[in-house]
Amino acid sequence: MQIIAGIDLGGTAVNYTLVDFEGRFLIEDLCEHPSRSIEGPDICLQQIADGLAIATAKAGVALDDVTIVGLDTPGPASAIGVLSEKGSTNFVHPAWAGLDLPARLSAVLRRPVTYLNDGNAGALWGHWSIFDEPERATSVSAIIGTGLGGGVIVDGHVIKGRGGFGGELGHVLIPYQSIPGIEGLSPVCNCGRTGDLESVCSLTAIGKTLLPWFLRQNPSHELARIADLREAAKHVRGMAAAGDAMCRDIFRVQAQALGLFFDQMVNTFDPDALIVGGGAIEVSPDFRRWFLAEIAAAMPVQRHEQADIQIRIMPNGDTASARGAAIQALREARHSKATN
């Protein structure tokens, strides 16, 4: 029995999935193990190995049946998974700098390891789960979290780019000046850019920019009583879903930003679908419908031939990246088998 593992390595947890050679997933729900990434690669890679053994036991298959592993991580990293020498939020231990992570993990697991960044992995899963013929379709995914991830899938293939920075959709500049309600605001991203998508559409953007902006206009709002704006930002989504007017305005700004961004993608790739994932839509169905309608309303009028491009929800949000990593590894395994 040939089993492919998908492993999503985060800062505090590793998420696992397993898929057989026919594309059937053997783990349907969230399957996590602590990552301990702050303690460096030696400890973290052993954690990954230990968690994989637990995942296979949960699925009722033998660990030896796992023939290839698909890995995804947050960036920055090269297209093949060499981590940035400058480090990152999730890989702060100095031993991570410049590490060829897939090669090191392959040595630990004694199996080949493929690599995608987590945004591209999530986008690949969204694409393959939505289309009946994924290798004949194009999609653009935006995944809203602490930052803004995502990816572009063309004819079923992830666009990685020359240096692995393809699909860095959060850092695409948008005409934010046209968004109602934030006239005069200059949103700055943690990357240093002003007015990219992540600077307006992310949890970081809420705490750093949008919530302070709206609280100045609504000083008596209950969130003004929370001194730590980063903590206050965590309450905005739930309050927006419950109907709070100011919090709805904040998410309306984010929906407007996505609409402007998707308009650029429509006119660049002419995709079959636009996919939204992440925390912003992992709430009540009513709020999801409202948010998607706000995105659609913010998009300029398209050509008649493009009017049927759908805006879809990312399926399996918590496990999307692990599933996408598994799909990437499965495709490479199938290709290798077909050519040998």
C-alpha cells in the first residue's frame, strides 16, 4: 500500500494528513502534534517524525507504507524549501537560517520530501477540491490570517516563480485610496510596503491600522477599553459576525480590498474561480455570505464574458495546507511512476 503524507509545519503545531495513491484521504479531521520550532531544527524535525508515527497509527496504516512526504511551511524560503538566512517569525532559532529543510527532513524520515510554502499549498488544495478537472482550470486564492497568503494555480500547477516568491499575493499593491471609509489612511505592511493587500486585509492590519483608525472615530466603542490593540483585534471578527456596526465596517474595508485585488487577478489570469480562505470566513454562514457579497460588490464591472467567474470558499480551512502539500507529493509520485 502506497501512502503519501502531507505535513503542514507551523510555529507551534504540525498538522498531518494522509492520502492513498488513488487520492483518497485517510484522515478527515485535524491531526496535530507540537512542533517546538523555537528550539531549533534538530528537536523540531524529530517532533515531525514522532507526529507522523502518531498520524499513521490514527489512520490505521503502517508507517512503512508512507513512501513520500509533502511538506509546507510559512516563508520566506526558496522554491525548493531553503529557508531565508534572515530567519522568520516561525523559524527564529539561528540554526534554521539557510537550512535546506526538505533535504534535512528527508534524511530524518528516510523518504523523499517535496515542498511548497503554506499559502501555495492551501491554494493547491482549494483548486483541486473545487474543480472536477483541476488540470484544465486556473484559480487565484487569497487566505486571510495573521498575514495574507495565497497562490495562483494555472492548469493545475502552482506558480512558484524563479525564486519561490510566486503567489506572494499579500504584497501586491492595491488602489487602497479608493476604499470608502479610510480616506487619508496610509496602511503600512510589516514588509515595509505601503498599500499592499496584507496591509489592509489581515489580522495584523486590523490590530496595527484599521482598529486604531476606526476607534478614533468611535471612542466610546467597547473595544476602546482594551489597552492592547493586538488583543482587541482578536475580538473584531466575532463582533462583526454578531452585527457590531464598527467591526462590520472594518471587515467591509477588507472585503473592498479583496475586491480590488481580485479585479487585478481577473485581468491578469482570467481565472475560472477566485477562492477565499482563512479566519475571515471561518465564522457563521450568514457572515460568510455577507463577506463574499461585499467582495463581489467591490469588484469593478467585468467584461460580459467574465461575469460568471465565481468567488468560492476554501474547503477544509484548518487542514487545507497539509492537504495541498499531500496533493503536490502525490502528483510528483504519480509522475515518477509514469516515467520509470
